[in-house]
Amino acid sequence: MVRYIGEDEIRAALDWDALIDAMEEALTAFSSGDVDQPVRNLMTIEPGKRYFGIMPAIAREAMGAKLVSFFPGNAGGAHPTHMAMIMLFRPETGEPLAALDGRLITEMRTAAVSAAVTRKLAAPGARSLALLGAGVQAEAHLEAIRRVRPIDDVRVWSRTPESAERFAAAHGARAMSAQDAVRGADIVVTATSSNTPVLMGEWLKPGAHVNAVGACLPTWRELDDGVMANALIVDSRAAAMKESGDVILSKAKIFAEAGELFAGAARPPMGATTVFKSLGLAVEDIAAAKLVYDALDGRA
């Protein structure tokens, strides 16, 4: 009988440090050609409001697929904008192992990937973090990035000032304008539902590192051309050239995939300002699901 693993079990099983390491390993395998994975098939139900994605992947340790609903029209309502289910299979025999709730896995693996890239690219002593967006991804990124850098100065901005104030009160941050939050920040995270740029290149200090996780459609942007003119890292070249409005509309040159950085095959110039454009890959979901399954199986 296929096991169902819900969000409460997932929350108890997923360890940030192990997840960050697993994301680095998964992306290294992806960029090395050891993962069979097509670019996600995103079906449009209602333009700008409702989408349905199909994301399969086969890796050496696990295989499976995520079915994800991306409903930006849910923003501010009772339902999350992202909801998903992940099916996990044993690659040696093809037998189904588990069905996992994908909402929390998506939330945590997205931040864990950013943390893994931050660990590779941000200055070792980076202490200041600017969060553009004050939702679940801002919270997850704050927690994950604190695992890899000694963050003690957190600034937050949201298009809804009340959201920024609530986030600041809950997390010991300072709410301010987007420009003020970014000025002088060592690390910047853009995690918004905006379809027009919220981060300008002229605000970034030299040597800053940016993690951009919003704007996952080819006509949407979070970053202006000035941001995109820096050393650009993506999770997948193929996905970025199909899905990322930031990359497509700016015509920015991709410096490397994250997995190439982790494998030592590419390295930005010393002191360069770096930008990681994250779209999310099926192999990340499958690796995270396998981590949960193994942790729970070991406790059985």
C-alpha cells in the first residue's frame, strides 16, 4: 500500500541542514547530466491567475513527479498560491513508495536551494539580508539563509506595508522601502508575486548576492536590466530560457547553472555581484521527498 505523508510529518522530518546539502547534491547531479528531467509542462487554465504544472524527474536515488497548482489569483485569500502533490517511486523496481503533500516541500526546498547557492557565492561574513516580499518564502529564506551566513540585520519590504510590519515584528526585522532595504545589503531575496521589477540594479552594493524566486512566467519580471547585467546563475538553462521573464526579456547572458558552481566547473570573478534566478526543478522536489521518506522509514 502506497504511504501518504502529510505536512505535519514532513515538517517534523525535514532538517534544514540536511535539505540544503541534498539540494546541492541534486543540482550537481542535474548539471552533470545524471538526471533525466524535461522542462516542466505548465498548462494555463486562466492567464495570470490559474496554472497547473507537471514535473517528472528520474535520478539515481529516486524518481517521481510533482503535480503543482500555481494560482497567483489566490494571493491574499484563504488558499496558498502554490499547492502540490509529489509521487515518489523506487528507481530500481518502479514500485510506488509514497504520495507526499507538496506545499511545504516546495516552500522549504526553494529556500534550501537559495541557501546552498548563497553558501557558495555570498561573502563569508555576510550579515545583512534584504527581503523583498513578506510571505511564506520570505520566512523560509530567512530561516534557511541563517543556516549558512551569520545574519543579524534583516530588512523587509512588501507592497502591502501592513504585511512588512507584521513580518518585522515576528522576526526581529526592520520594515522599510525596497530601496532602503537593499542599499548596503549583503544578500537580497526577491520573493514576490509582482510581474514588474521590484529590484533595481542601481540599488545593489558591489559584491552583493541576489536570490530571485518570484516571476516564474516568461512575461513576468522581478529584476530590472541593471540587476540582470551581473553574473547570472540559474538552476537550469533550458528552464530559464523557456520560463523566466527576467532572463528572456532582459536577454541576459547566463554565466552558469548552480550545479556547475557546486561541481567546481564555474566560478564568478572575485568580488562580482551575483544573481541566482531560481525557477524550481522536479529533481529538487524528488530529492526532498526522498529525504522525508528515508527519515520516516528510519523511524518506523
